[in-house]
Amino acid sequence: MSEKVLVVGGVAGGASTAARVRRLDENAEVIMFEKGPHVSFSNCSLPYHLSGIVEDSEKLVLMNPNTFKNRYNIEARVNQEVIQINREVKTITVRDLLTEQTYDESYDKLVLSPGASPIKPPLEGINNPNVFTVRNVVDIEKIMSFVKLNNVKNIAVIGGGFIGVEVAENFRLADYNVNVSLVEFADQVMAPYDYDMAQILHKEMVDHGVDLILNDGLDTIGDGYIKTQSGKQVGAEAVVLAIGVRPERKLAEGAGLEIGETGAIKVNQHYLTNDKDIYAVGDAIEVYHRQLHKPTRLALAGPAQKQARAAADHMYGIPSRNLGVIGSSSIHMFDLNAASTGLNAKMADQAGFKHDYVYVMPGDKVSLMPNSNPMHFKLVYEVTTGKILGAQAIGKGNVDKRIDVIATMITMNGTLEDLKDLELSYSPMLGTAKDVVNHAALVGLNLLYGRYEEVKVSQVRELIEEDAFIIDAREKNEYQTGHLINSINIPLSEFRQRLDEIPNDRPVYIHCRSGQRSYNMVIALRNLGYQNVYNISGSYLGINLYEYYNDITTDREKIVTEYNFR
């Protein structure tokens, strides 16, 4: 007898489960329920309609019910809200949102993929007609219509995660010229990135006209403005809430399905709930973090696709490994690409890992090639094992490729030694013979084995305030375009003739533009008998990027004579 499989939720996890069931069983009856008017739309692409990158909102819908029926023999019922699961009789109760009639549908297997809903805090004005969230195609069409019909000139985006940043970016890129403010309660946007790396993103947003307001939260939404918790008033005829999402668990709770410690639906390694005939996948469930060894939530499309396949396979007795998640993601922001995987340094610290990290910025391709740019790369590893814990990369080049390499290494329990020896492809137009990831591994091994020492870019301001002895190893003409306020210019090309200027009785800190020349000077000085010599990780470019946003938004004194981001 063929199975009857019902799927609640017609996007990402739900649609993928239905399609996989059909590939496994041509005779199964598969019905998918979606309370919205669209199934199988690209929710990750929604913000790009705001700028016109995705010109027609209909293109966001990848398949319609007719396509599902004709291609896959899957019945996709839209505008149908599942309001109850009747586990004792194995049926669901469905409300037709167009007719308001309800009916029951039986199942052999049930898959829940209801997703997660945007958080709307109980604040004054939160339900005003000019306040929007971004979850589906209808939402994005409503925002576009409101902005254009009301000739909106000021928009406030609340929240600095993926959706908030992408919405802010695409409004700034739009040809209808709006002012965009982004308000974030934390001290940085994009939580997967450490604070030092986030400063690069902050500069990019500010440089492209986003009014970035950090360390402040939304308090009130008024008529044509918002007010933050610090009392700041910001003009806003439209407000987009992107504070975060909450797992849709009402249906599961009502049916007595177990909710996990993260507040999402609890599933086992096969994505089964505590009911042997009910599976759950996607943003509504909690998953196992393979590095932290505990449940977590991860609202990403890639893991949802894998969960869908594993759940469908389990229905038909096909085994699959569940390795847990590490959280790999990427984003495009104006002229930069950014990607991350695994644990950042803050997460590693909170989890109790003894760790260190490397911050390097080699070229993303051979320097004499067109469009060669620095790639800011941070690699987090465990001390003393050298086990790779995570990485973040930001630049104009292929950062996702490098992060995918690190994600693979983490999955294979790789170490710095493994990464150092990894043989990667090379072309001068695409990369360098010693790739960014190999470079980072070599620096990490130097630190791990005590071959040299460094200080982090976040420590430089303190060194300046303590009047530390800092050498700028760049050439004189570079030094004159901007330098640390109390640094001494001793170029790498001259230092052997100027050793008498370098003290041996106090710590010496050395930087150049990106860290390569200063590294060579540090090693040479160590070989000449100097004991307290340190490379400044990130060097002058990294210092400028780390300091810039806080310099321009506060009254503090600069530690550089001039910014130089070249």
C-alpha cells in the first residue's frame, strides 16, 4: 500500500521533502499545504527586489502549484492553513483562507516545515501601517508598493542581521533614492563575525550612505519617525523590522509534540519528533551543533535542504549520517563579499575553548592582475591541538571559496597542519600560489609553535596610550600618507643599518601595511637576538579599518595621522 505524505509548509524544507518523497516513491500520494499564496519561492532573494536586482517579484516564485503537479505529481495547496494536528486519528485540520471553510486530511506520514516568523516586540507604533516585516513575496511587494505610492524618502531598518543588512543595502542601491538608517541593539552588525571583522562591514555601510546606529534599540515608532532607547529621533516614513525570527511551533505544541531547550521543535537525528509518524525540518526545529555539542537553531537554506532529504530517506528506510551543523554562511554587501563558518573567537571563548586566531590580509589574486584586492581572513584554532574551529573572510574576491575550504576542514576535523598541506588550484587571475587559507595556516603554526609573537589589531590603541615603541616598517612615502601618531618609521629596507635605533630592553611592536614586511622584520630581529619583538596583526590597513567607524561616530582622538585604506 502506498504512503500518503502530507507536508506543512511549501518553501525550502517542505518543498524539498515533498520532491524527495516523490523521487523515492512514484506511487505515494503527496500533498503540500502553504498558508501563503506562493510555494517554492526564493526567500533568501527577497531583499533584492527592493533594489531592482530582481526586477519582477514574480521571478522570486520558483514554481507554482501547476508546475508541482505536472512535473512531480505533487499537489500543492496554497492559501491553506493547517490549524491542528489530530495525532490519535492521524489527520490534520485545514482552513481554506479564501473560503474560511475547514476540512480534515488524513496522513500516513506528516512533515512539519512551518518556518519561523519575524519578531515584533510590543512597542508603541509596532502595528502601524508603515511597519513591515520580510518573510515572503507578499511582504516584499507590500514594502515596495508603500515606498513608491507614498514617495517615501526615509526608511529605518531595525536589526543588523542578514535580512536587515540586505534590506538596508538594497534600499540604498535603489534608483528611487531613499535615506536609510539601520538600528542595531548590539555593538555590531552580523553576529557570525567577530567585532574586529565587523568593523570592515561597518565602514562599507557608512561609505555607502547607511546611517548606522549601534548599541541602541528601537523604543517607539511615531508618525514619520522612530525613537531609539537612547532618545535619538530618526526620520522614517517606513520601518522594516528585521530583529530576528521565532520558530513557528504553535501547531506542534498544540499536538503535544516536544519542544526543545532552544524553544524550537525537538527532533532526533532522523528529524523525527516524539511521534514516530511526524517529522519536522527547517527553521522551526532545533539542530545539533557539532562543535558546541548542544542544541541550537540555524535558519539557513542549505541545512534545511539536507534535513529534507534525510527525513524523506528515513521514511523509506534509507540510512543517512547526521553530523550536526557548524553554521556556514555568506553575504554580499555593496562592494564586499563576506563569509563565515564554524566558531568565531567570541563563541569559542564563551564555549570555553582555549584558542587563538590569525588575522591576515594577503591578496585575493596575484597583485599585478586586474582587480586584485586584499582579502581579510581570520582563522580561529584550538590551542594546543591546532584544530580548526572557524573562519571569517571579507573582501572583493571569492571569500566564499576560502570559507568553504575551512568548512570542509572543520567537517573532517582538520588542523592547521592539514590546512597548510592542502593542495589547492591556482591561476594568477583567480588566486595566488600560496592561497589565503594556506597562508593563514602557516601564520597560525608560527604562533602555535612559538616561532614568533604578535598583538592583535584591537590592542593597538592601548599600546599608543601607553607610548609603546612602535616601528612602521613601510617605506617613507607610505609613512607620510598616514601613520600611527607615535610610531617611528624604520623601513624594512633600512632596519639592518639602523639597529642602534631599536631598543633591546623594552617591547618592540612592528607593523607595515598588511603584515608581511613587519613579519620579516620581526623574524630577522629575533634571529639577531631581540627577545621582545611583536608583529601587529592586521598592520596599518587593519588598524585603520578597526578604528574608523568608532572614530567618526564618537569624540575620541584618532590614533592615526590620516586614514589610508589602500
